[in-house]
Amino acid sequence: MKAAAWSALAARFVCAVVAAALLAACASTPPPARSGRVVMSQHQRWTIRIVPTMTDRWRARVQVWPPEVSPQTSGGINLHFTESASTESAVVQAATASARRYIDASRSTQ
């Protein structure tokens, strides 16, 4: 075979290998998230629920309910919380502080 033919064949082979690697990387699923303990608390008669989860770091879902709304009958207010931590207790502490700041700010506007 001529050098040009070998070069074209090598280029096709490299493209096929790269495509296969990309397809395998996209098709793989991330590790399943591990859920921590659900933490319920109260602040100024509001209910706070923290649901920590672990993938690569601990993160949390934060919800609050005003005093006149029951968590059993309403989905609550989902707070924007993007912090992460290396331990479950640290993310719960940060999420609780964030919820309390939200509640305090909500009460000051009333």
C-alpha cells in the first residue's frame, strides 16, 4: 500500500477509536446518589426540611413551610441551595443556616 493509503486508514482508525471512547463515556451512568437522614426542624414557627444526598460531595435539598401551611398537605417552598460539603453534618448545618436566613428575610418583609 502507498503511504497516503496507510495515512488515510490510520486516520479512520483513530476517528473510530475516539468515537467509541466518547460513546462509552456518554453511555456510562454516574454512581447512584446516596441519601442521608432527613432532618426536620423549626425556626420562628416555620418548618424546615433538609434532605442531604451524596454523589461526589454532600449536597442538600432545602424546603420550608410557613406556620399556616402543613408539610403533610403542601410541597413547601424549595429554596435555592447550591453549597456542598465533604461531610453530611456540614451540609446539613449550611442548609439549615440558609433556610433560617430565608425565613428571617421573609418575616422582615411582612
